[in-house]
Amino acid sequence: TKIVLEDLVDKQVTNFIDLVNKRAELLNAGVDIRLSMLLYGAPGCGKTSIAHYISEKTGLPLLVIRLDSLVSSLLGNTAKNIRKIFEFAEGRPCILFLDEFDAIAKARDDVHELGELKRVINSLLQNIDSMSPDSVLMAATNHPELLDKAVWRRFQTTIEIGNPNSDIKQQILRTQIGDYSCEFINDNKQLGTLATLLEKASPADMYTIINTAKAKSVLTGKNTLTFAGVVM
């Protein structure tokens, strides 16, 4: 799987992969390090893709849990569901990836929240704290401002994933176009113009735009991407 990241993010992700791959060596040396990463930022900018990439590079299966689908109207059940997930993850080497993390990890001082929800958050924190030192925890949120302060302290690595700049978007376009026939793939000026036109588009939006243009080129019998075919 190819993934295109900003230089700083790429370095942080690479360092984390190195830690995970050398976790046994670290434990044997008595290094107490929390193998945990929190990804935050705008939707569609690659948080889930990074989790899949880390899974691929470490050889650990990825267990993806959408916490928004876990929240029960009976909050006591929510706490039980959380415990079951952590127990399942403890039974096998894997990366536990908690998506939509803010669905549960909201700030406990929110005056609109019930005391029972605060207990759910405390349960979440306790489960994180009791994870095996060789387990890997990842979480992602589009709303970092909602997270409880104590939650941030549970993560060894925190990375903001923003909307990429023009240079990165050009690399993303090259990756997304891939080997598909394209008239402008070697025209840096047109590629740069397209990246500028897609300034507000997330990588996920760009993926949809390129795939739609590919489909249209097939349906019209051209089987080649054109600049006009992408932007129109």
C-alpha cells in the first residue's frame, strides 16, 4: 500500500513503526514505553489509512472499532462493551484502532453529560492503563477539542493530520492515478494547477474525484484521463 504523508508526519509514523517492530527488544531492556498513537484532524485526510499502513508495516492485524456505534442508550452496556473489546484485543497480538474516539472520550467536565457517561470514560481510561505493554493502541478523532485532558496523556504519540499542501497533493494525485493512462501525469504545470484547484479537497475527496474521472473515461470509450475530464 502506498501512502503519501507530510515530512513531519511521515517521520513520526516511521518512528512509531520502528518502536512497534522492536517492542520485544525494548521490553527486554526494561524500557517502559506506551505503544499508543492518537491521530486527530479533519475527516478524509488519512487517519484510517495510516492505521492500515502501520498494520501492514508491522505485520500486526488491525482491529478497527468505531466507538460511535458502540455507545448504547444504556450506558452501563457501553462500559461492558468497551471491556469486551479490550479483552478480545488482549488475547491476540494486534493493533486495536478506536475510530471516532470522541464518541466516548469526551471531556468529563461537560455540564451536559451525565454522571454515568463520566464513569464510562473512567472505564475507558482504566482499560487503556491495564493494556499489556506489548499491545498496540491507536485512536482517531475528527474533534480533538472534545477529548478529555486525561485521554491525551494516555498516548505516547499524538499526530495532527491536516489537509496536505500542494506538493503533497501532487504526489497523492500521482499515486491515485497510478498506471492508468493519463495525458497530464508528466506535465508538472497541469498537475500543479490541478492540486491548486483541489486546495480544499481532502485526500478522500481526491480519491473520489479521480476514480469518478476514470469511470467516465471508460464509459466514453477514451480510457485516458484528461485534465478537463478531472476538473469538469
